[in-house]
Amino acid sequence: MLRRRVSQIVRGIPGGRLALSAGRLPIQVVQFVKSRFTPHARIPGWFRRAHTLLYTGRCERAIALYDCIIALDPVASSSFLRRGLAHHMLGRSADAFRDCETALSLPGLPIDDKGDAHLLLATLLAERGELDLAIPSGFRGRWWRTRRTEPPPLPESGPLDPDVAEALVETYCDLAEKSLNFRNDWAIARELYRRADAVRERYRAQIGDPGDTLVLDGEWTRNIGHQAFLDYVLKMKDLGWTRWKNVVLLAPPSMTANEAYLECFRPRVELVREERPHAAARHRAKALGFRVAGLLRLPDGSTPYLPEALGIIQEEWERQGRGTQLAPPPDLLDFGRRQLKAMGVPDGAWFVGLHVRSASFYAEDPNSPQTHRNARIESYVPAIEEIARRGGWVFRMGDRNMPPLPSVRGGIDYARSRFKSDRMDVFLCAMSRFFIGVASGLGNPPGTFGVPCLMANWVSNALPFFSRNDLFLPKLLRRQLDGSILTFDEWLSRPVRDACYSGVGIRNMGLKAVDNTPEELRAGASAMLDLLEGKLASTPESRAREAAFDALARAHGQRGFARVVPDFLQRHAQLLG
């Protein structure tokens, strides 16, 4: 106030305005410096940088930045919570608990941070096996985050409020997925999924739902691999294995990975394309539907994890002699042929789609949970050369940020070209002579069109669920302690398969995934072509090796999978035992 009055007086004096301007300049310089270069002014930038580091798996560097923020602002609840999440991702449960409890003790905690704190606390409690404490905390956290109101108490008995039923099912499923992604804890995850199913059935009985219509939410469309799983859900319905007679898919455009692929399902699925579907449909999908990551109930009462269940469905489908039900529309085929011509592919030439998972799509750090599924594109050059030698072309598929395909005759780096589009992705998946994939989403659509597949560098908690006429090359697992390779009996065992769900699980077992060699990949491509041409050599010894692997897989509960490349089994025959 005093400064304002002095300024008014000085402005009234001749030359006063000029004097004020000269004095104001140093003040503005000081204010600018304080707003840009003091530690407190750098907090927003630090927070943004730490957020990026955290969600790309560089947790140690993120923690260092959160430490700086908290030192300057001891009530920064969001920084405490994110630092706690970083500790959790690094397996430091005690540090994560401490940060979570500190955040909850801060005065005036924002409702979003309150929700995040309870969600993190629930995850930590679930990992300890304290589910009876984790569920209420997770429920409250989810309620605050999604509904932004005070959560109601959880009823121990009696009818379930619809919103409570939905939030409770989602809480169980969220905690189950986190148990798998962060700790590879299948025992906890299966128990949580079982409880989610119990709530669904309780709520279904309460509202008298006959279960003849299955409603699935946008999770089934957000990745192209998830979209492909719809084919197996529909096969399950057509086999008469389910109560549902109709399938409704909520597919908002903003949550649809590939519009052209989704349209191929339109004759078989009722698609709801509104960006925000009707509340009743959303509620039905979340409260009574099921997720891609979860258990699938089969007619015999078993509830295998979804990828394992798909192999069982496919095996029965083939046993009954049923064929492919998905086909690209004629206009998409015309579009694809025009694009081939523009890329210089001769008329009538055959081609192969190739996808090799890399760290680019999810900006993965080497320690991220799923990097064990990646492989080097350079190792596929001999396979591409073999295909080109036999008259074919190879279209490398994926995202534009992938490492470039080395220059090789017959190879087209389509993923990084101007021709890449959703429609062309579908065309290449549907019209390839065969497809070379890995344990990644883009490897799933070709099989839904009946395209033969060679699944290489395969490492997963289930074997490939494609046709028995397809082939695959497993990633072997090496013990880091002594360098020995696991036998196929060990590789197929439940503990090892469960560990292969994530790189965390593999590392915790003291194992390392071994990529296929360039020669193994070349031999795989050659075997696939020989199979398609009816020339794949079969001897009593090769048939015995396949039968031995098949017997081991079935002994460990695996069904409906592709055949191992014969050359690979011969090279590693000692692993059959």
C-alpha cells in the first residue's frame, strides 16, 4: 500500500515516470530470476520429468527428483505417492509403505491423491496376502478416483448396490493385474479373480440376469491383440460353451486400436461406437463382463487364465472341423492391392508379414516387465533372405519408432514407411502367405483370418494357441547361476510358465531368456514354406521328437498349440529328456 502511494506521488513529479521505470527494471529482473531459476520455481519441471521417468521404468532417477521436490516442499503429497510407486516398482515395499502413510497423514489431502494413496496401499497389502485389508482400501481408492465422493461402507451381506458391485469387481481385477505385473504372484491373482467372479454371480442372481448377453468394454479394443481375442470368445459361444447368445462390444473410437480390424467383426458382434456409451451398458460390461486379463470359465468348470483357455477353445474348434469366420471386406482388399503396387511389389507376388517386438512402442526401459518378449530385428535377416530366395517379399510391421530394418533383398520396412496405416496393417495380416510373429499383440490377428503363423522368440505363460498347422520357436531359458539350459519339462512346468508372464518373474527365478539365433529363424522360415508346399520332411525320429514334446506339454496342462519347428527340436533334442 505504501509503495503504491509513493509511486502515485513520484509519477506526479516532472520526470517521475522515467525514474520509476529505471527503478522497476531491477525489480522485474529479480522477479524473472525467481520465477525461472530458483529451486522452488523448478519444482513443476522436476515433477513432469520425474513422471516421465517413472512411467518409462527409470525409477531410480525418478526417485532422485522426487527427493529434491520433497526436500523443498515437505507437504507435496503427489510426490510422496509417486515416489512410493517407484519404490514399489523396484520391490522396496517398506519404503513404499512409508511414503504412502506419509501422504495419508498430510493435512488437506486432495481427493485424487487420497484415492491414489489408498490404491497403492491396497496393492501393497495384497502383495502381503492381507486381502481382507487390501480390498476395502482398494475399494475406497477406486471410489474416490472415479466418483469423487465419500465411499459407502462395504456390505457384508444382503443385496449389493449396483455402483458398489461394479466398483468391487473392478477393485478385485485391478489388484489381480497388479499382483501379476509387479510381483508375478499367481496365487494372489487367482484368488482375487475368484472373488471377482463370486461377486459377479452374486450380483447376477440378485438382478435376475439370465446371462444370455455378454457385454464387453473398451479394454477389448484398446490393443490390436486384444481385438483378436474376440475371435476366440465368439468361437466359445458358437461351440455352445457359454450362457451368452449375443455379444455386445463397447468400442469408443478413442479406445479402438485399429478401426479397420474392428469392422471385420461387425457381422458377428453388436458394436456400440458411441464415445461415451449408455451408463447401463457400461455398468453391465464392468459388473458382469470380464477382462482380457483374467480367468475364463470352461464347460468342465475349470477356470484357466485366458491365453491358456484360448488353446483349449482352438483345439476343440479344429477337432470339429470348423473353419475361419473372419474375412477382410472387398474394399479393404482393393485398397491393399493398390498400396502393394505403389510400393513396387509385382502383381501376383506373394508376401510374408513380419513383426518383431521392440522397446519402442511402450518406451520401455531395459528393466521394464515385458522386455523379455523383445528381439533384435537384425537376427531375422537370414529368414528374410530365405523367403526372398524362394520368391517372396517380407513386410516388416509394427510402429514407426522401431529400429530400422537392415537393407536386405526382398525386405520392406513398411512400419517406418509412409504407406503404414490401420487398413494396410489388416490387409497384410489377412493376406500374407504366412506370418512371422512373437509373443506380442500384432501376432494375434493373422490367425483369426486363417493365415498360417510362425511364432518365433516365443516366451509366455502359455504356448501359442494357434492352429496345429502352425509352427513356433521357443525362447529357451538359461540359469544365470551355472549357465545351464532348462529342459523342456522344466520350461513347460507351471512355476516357470507363470514366471514367463513377466521379466520380473524370470529374473526372480534366476533365469534369462535366450533369443532364437539367426540360423534358427532361417530354418523356421524354411520349414514354414516347406509345410505350405507339402514338402516338410517327416521321419520316424522327427515324429518321435514332436510326440515327446506334445506329451510333455499335455502333462503340464497345455493344449491347442502350434508345433515346434522340427529343426529346432533336432538341435535341442537333449532337452526332451
